[in-house]
Amino acid sequence: MVNGPGKSKAANIGISLPGTGEAPSCPVYVDGVKYASFKGTPEELAAQFEALIEEYVATRYPPRPPLAPPTPWPSVAPSAVLARAAALAA
């Protein structure tokens, strides 16, 4: 993802944000092609862009299988650790 019209054409998703005092219109590029121009308040622009990213990811990347639960550490009594340390030190 990039910010700017030139770099947007070489990115998966690109947006050119308005400068200070400019109208809130943002050209958006998807896979190097102009996709749309988002308009609205900063909150509306953010919501539109977030929806585009979610749609892009959902349609281009397969879901990952769920991760296996973590393996628990074996429980060792503190006295056993101290006994082992003392044996190694001797």
C-alpha cells in the first residue's frame, strides 16, 4: 500500500490523499488501475478505504487454517529446579 498517485500505479492498493485546503477527494488505484475516487469526511474516507482493503484481501488471499493450540510447558516444581542446579554446581 502506498500514498501518492505515481506510486499507486505500481502497488496492490494505492490512495492519493488530499493536501491542506484541497477538496476531500482521493483517487484510489487497485493493481495499478484507477478504481475509484473516494469523497467525504476523513472518517468516511477511512471507512471506504478500510472496506476496499478488506474486500481486496478476502478476494485475493485464501483463508488460513486455524492455528493449533499452543503446547503447554511441562510443570516443574521449583524445588526440583533448585536440586538440579545444586547437583550441576557440585
